[in-house]
Amino acid sequence: MGQWQLQEAKQRFSEVIRQAHDEGPQIVTRHGEEVAVIIDIAEYRRMAHGAPDFKEFLRSAPDLSMLDIRRSDDPIRTVDLDG
């Protein structure tokens, strides 16, 4: 992941964009602190619109109420540990 000081990123903006596209996210720092990240548009779209959040994922599960799931009423079997 590339890292750019803000002033350098401003001066070489085309290069920052090219690297974001070719190599992945580029981090921009100001006074040594990470303040922004530049990512390729395809990555942004995947993150913003691709996968549902966890709650939506759970809600999209199939309806299992139609399944006939039963547990046996037989007593639990005994296991002989001594022998």
C-alpha cells in the first residue's frame, strides 16, 4: 500500500491515481498522520454496493419454518467409560 505526504500527493496526483488503480489503496498523510485513502473506483463500488451488511445477510436467509426437524424422544444412550 502506497503512502504519500499531502503536499506530494497534490503535486503528483496523476501518479497517486495510477498507483491506486494498478497497485491498490494509497494513503495520504498530513503532518505524519493518516488522513485519507485513495482507492480505485471498482474497489469503492465493491465496498459501497457489493456485499450486504451483516443484518441484511441474516435477513436474506431462506425461510426454514417449512422444514420438518424433529428430535427423537428416546433417552440418551449410556456410555461405559470403564471399559
